[in-house]
Amino acid sequence: MATNSINGESNDDHESVTIPLLTSERSNVNSTSQVAIVGANVCPIESLDYEIAENDLFKQDWRSGGKIQIFQYVFMKWLLCFLIGLIVSLIGFFNNLAVENIAGLKFVVTSNMMLAKRFGMAFLVFSVSNLTLTLFASIITAFIAPAAAGSGIPEVKAYLNGVDAPGIFSLRTLIVKIIGSISAVSSSLFVGKAGPMVHTGACVAALLGQGGSKRFRLTWRWLHFFRNDRDRRDLVTCGSAAGIAAGFRAPVGGVLFALEEMASWWRSVLLWRSFFTTAVVAIVLRALIDFCLSGKCGLFGKGGLIMFDVYSASVTYHLIDVPPALALGVIGGILGSLYNFLLDKVLRIYNLINEKGIAYKIFLACAISVSTSCLLFGLPWLASCQPCPSDASESCPTIGRSGNFKKFQCPPGHYNDLASLIFNTNDDAVRNLFSKNTNSEFQYSSILIFFVTCFFLSIFSCGIVAPAGLFVPVIVTGASYGRFVGMLVGSHSSLNHGLYAVLGAASFLGGSMRMTVSLCVIILELTNNLLLLPLIMLVLLISKTVADAFNGNIFDLIMKAKGFPYLESHAEPYMRQLTVGDVVTGPLQVFQGIEKVGNIVHVLRTTRHNGFPVVDEPPLSEPPVLYGLILRAHLIELLKKKAFMSAPVPTSIDALKLFSAGDSAERGSGNGDKIEELRFTEEEMEMFLDLHPFTNASPYTVVETMSLAKALILFREVGLRHLLVMSRISGRSPVVGILTRHDFMPEHILGLHPLLIRSRWKRLRIRVPRVFKFF
């Protein structure tokens, strides 16, 4: 074993080509952390390796595979896509069925007490039921699966970028995500179930991809076909698309969401598989909904996001309707960026509270629940009762589960317009805002109160220790100010107020989430009206452009706040001033082609590195030559099988006699063996291992003078975990260092080169005024 420190290489005059650009301000301290907030807990994180290790085992297994094995492999991928679509659609239907019945029963009981003038008892039942549901969701999340907290979209997006966070796809995370999401949404918190459905779909795909859950002994050998992170990445992408398709009944929108927002790598074959998966979701959901129309599903079908055919009438609009749409786009961009800014600050404050322990996490969730119940029950009393319209399309006032005309405390023949929005489920509130022929239903004051309440309650509800999505709260908030703009425009526009609510929801989605194509299609699939397409496209483009001038999209901000080392698709300008030799840190651990067992065990026990260069030195090679890269998991497997030799000579044993390709396969998240579990005698520690058959002989390498920006693009596009940095100078070790994801993080680079911070801010001060001048 050789140890090569890369620090101080620029001292020799003849090595001037490798001198760092900012040597006088360089620090050798690695300043960034390799932990992140996963769900509600701080956990160590690792990187995924989407590169296939082409060692001798892989090559022999690839050569031995016939047409039957290839067909079986392809068939299993399509079969798993079908299973993902089927399971996710069933879970999505079950979620909506449970939420509609639990929340519906709560509102029916409360409304009956209001009709009997038992207002105090109604408030007690309403608040206690909400508190109980929130407490249940927070307890199971905090104690059983903290990784299930939040929407889960940032965690899934980071995984598809190559970040492996522990526990995010475990079986108990899946179960808690489903049950906790039902409880949280039913508790009248301003949270949604679409985001958790994305995480749920990804969990289902990951569990199927790795053959089940080894921890709970629920494994299936017939699913053990996908032995690398690359195959599981593709399945998780299909799972996330299926989640959106099940949450919104938007199959095409789900595919585009996975393409635009989630996936860091995309291929045409992945497009086909994800489209097939979402098609299965759409077909199964349609069949289940038709079954519920017969009245066999309780209160389901009388409301609910899964049946969001909110507007299917013909729409006509003229040039005079474009300026209000432009105004909505600008308003959505400003409010969306403000929403993201406030949510980021609130999540950081919540993190300080959550660090104090589980009791504080649960107390915070309960405090938010009590506050929400007080507002939802108390604010409708501020609104005046309105007489029922004579031409109402439904009974007025509404008695029971849902409707546009909630009676609340009003006398017979009157309704409370604010209660119709706020004392309701989020799904029914959106339905009421999107409804047609209701231009005179709501008052200005009621819409304003509802908008402010939604805006802030959705921010404060997001960070609690429970599954909580953002899609539906953002849609509700945007629809409220969209309808308000429609009321201000009034008869000057040919569009009714419900259409302005749709455009407002689109503008706020674009301003906070910064997506365009996928959101446009999702909204069209929700509203079932293609004639809105030009206006929705215009609103989304403007809101995203305005909001981008202020901050990033909400999921990227949450990922940054949680500490995930996400690699962007573009390089920062300052990266072109640096070479890869400027950011690699040492010391570097290098193994010889034939290495002593004791040295391997010592390095594995004293370091956390997951990849090690293998260098052939005399007498195997003269001069030293890089043979390849060997992974930590493969070394542990070698030690576990104890394929040792008594002398340091190349082995003549065929590797396939002791090992199979499955032995060197990735085990999936959390299933790898640990070096601490292995025991060796003193005699075994003095023996040798031939690493050549298990080493990836064709790793990706770059020279130390390559631009850091180019190296980042290569690292991200190929999906690497390790990138070897080679020396251009003869007479020393061929490997200078290893670049990992951590080395491309801005915190690490700017920690090594503090002078770049000043130049970076100088460029920002020059560029920002130009952006605002444009607007």
C-alpha cells in the first residue's frame, strides 16, 4: 500500500503548470459537511455510482449472457414498470378514499353541531380531531421513520442526482409516508398529498428494484435482476412520474414532471417506460373511480383532487384579456419568490427547534395544528352572511359534506362565503374557486382573508415532522389571488372568475416551483380544457422569469437547506478559473495490484473512502502504472470470501469459481456489509489478495490541468462517484487524487480559495441590476 499526499505539490519550479491559481489564499482544510437533514433527522450521506464497474467478473458475466438472459432482463424492466404503476395507483386511490372519508366525516359531524347551534362543542370536536390526527402523524414519523417527514421530493431529486441518503426508500418509510400523509391531510393542515405521492412512488420502485426489503425479510429472488444503481435510478424515475400521475390523475404531466424537475439523466427508453407506467396509473384510477360512482366508497367522489374535472366548458377570450394574464404572471413571480424566501427561513428556524429533541418536534406540530384549527373555525365569523342566489346550480345553503354555499352560522336562506373556502378541505376549496357561473359568490374581503391565511399557514405547516406536500397549498393560494384579480377586472374581461383562479394557480406554481412544461400539462389535465393552453403558457413563462430574478425554486432551496450535495447542470463561472488539481485534497490511499490483507483491513477500518486506485508497481510493472479503481464494497466481499494467497504472485484461479457477478453487484440502499463485522487471524492478516480481477480497469480519468468546469460536466453527465486525477509529470505516482461529488460543492471550493468569494460577489453586484433593469 502506498500513501500519496497531494498537498504542497506546487513547491517545485518544474511543476509550474500545476500551481494553483490562488495559492496565497488556499486552505487545506476541507470545510464542508457530509451530513444532511433527511426527512426530520440529520444523517450521514453517501454518493451513488451510476458507472458500471467493468471488472473481470462483469466482463465474463456479460459474455456468458445469451439471448434468453437479455430478453429476461428487458422483460423484467417492463414488468416492474407495470407493477410500479399498478401499486402506486392503488396507493393513490386508497389515500384519496381515506382522506375524503376521514375529513368528510369530521366536517359532517361539525356541521351538524353548527346547525344545532352548539358552536362551542363544534369547535371542540373540530380542534380535538385535528390535533389527534396531527399528533398521530407526527408520532409515527418521529419514532418510526423520520425520513418520511416533508414532501420527499427534495430527497428523491437528490437521489436521482446521485446522493444516497439512508432510509429514504425503506419499507417502513413507505408505510409511514402513506399513513402519515392521510392523517396530516385529514387534519385540516395546509399540506398536500401530491408531494408525498412522489416519494411513495419512488419508494415502491426502489423496493421492487432491489428485490424487496432485506431488513424485514420480504425479498423476492425473481426481482434480483437489477444489480447496479443505474437500473434502480431508472425505476425510481418511473416511480416519481407515477406518483404525480396518481396524485393529480395527470399521466402526461407526471412524465414531464419527472423529465423537467426530478431526473438528472434522461434517455429515450426511459421516456417510453415512464409513459407506460403512468398510463397504467391512469387506467387503474379510471376503473376505480367508475366503481366508486356507484356509491360504494362512502364520501369519496363528492370531492377530492383525484376527480378534479373542475372546468370543462368552452372558453373564449380576446386580446383585452391578455394584460390581466400578464399581470397575474408578474404577481405570481413576485409572490412565489417571496413564498420561497419565507419558507426557507421558517425551515431553518424549525431545524433549530427540531435539534432539541423529538418532544420539541411533536410539540411544534401540535402547536401548528391548534393554531390552524382556531383560524379555520374563527375566521368565518368575520365574514357577513350572504343571501343565497336565486339561480344557484346547487342547493343553498349547503348541508353536509361539500359545496359552494356553506351555511356555518348563517340564518336559513343565507351562506358564509369565507366558510365555503376555509372551513373545507383544500380540494373542495380549489373546486369552489375554480367553479364557473359563480362570479357573485365571494366578497373581496373573504378572498383576501383566505389568500393571506393560505399563504402563511402553508409556510408554517410545511416543516413539521409529518408527511406534507406543497403542490395543493400552492394551488389553493394561487387560485385565491387569481380569483381576486378576476373580481377586480370584472366585466372588462370575457373570462369568468373561475378561469382567473386557474391562471392564478398557474402563476403561483410557476413562481414557486419554476417549472413550465410539466406544470402547464398538469393544469390542463386537471381542468380538462385545452383552450386555456396559450394563456397558461404565457402566465407560467412570465412568473418563472420574474421569480428567477430573486431566488431559486422551492425544491432546490429545501435541498440546500437540508445540506444535500446536489450537482447543478451548469458550472459556476469561477470554476473556469480553477483546475482539478486546485481542489483535490489528500492524503490519497493507493493499493498495489497484489496487496497485503492487513494493509487493506487497516485502510478500510481507518477511512470512509469508497474507491481506491489500484497501481501496479515493480516487479509487476516498470514504471508504476494505474491499473484501475476498486470499490470498498468489492474489497469487503473479497475479504468476506477470504480468497487469500500465501505469496504476492498473480493468482491463477478463475474468479468465477469463487465469485459470481452478483457478489460484486450493488446491494441497494443500506444493505451493504461492514468491515467491522469481519474477523481475521494474525496469519490471515499476513496473506495477500490479488485485486486485478475485481478492479474496474477502465475508470474515468482526467489530467490535473483540466478545467474544473469541464470536469464537473463530465462528472454529472456520466453519473460518476469517483473521477481519478492523473499526473502529467513522470517520475511520481500516476494518480494525483480522486474527485468526488464533495469536491465540486461551492462551499468546499470557496473554502479552499477564499479570494473567489470576493470576485463572485463582485460579479453578482454587476449582474443583478441588469436583471432588474430588464423588468
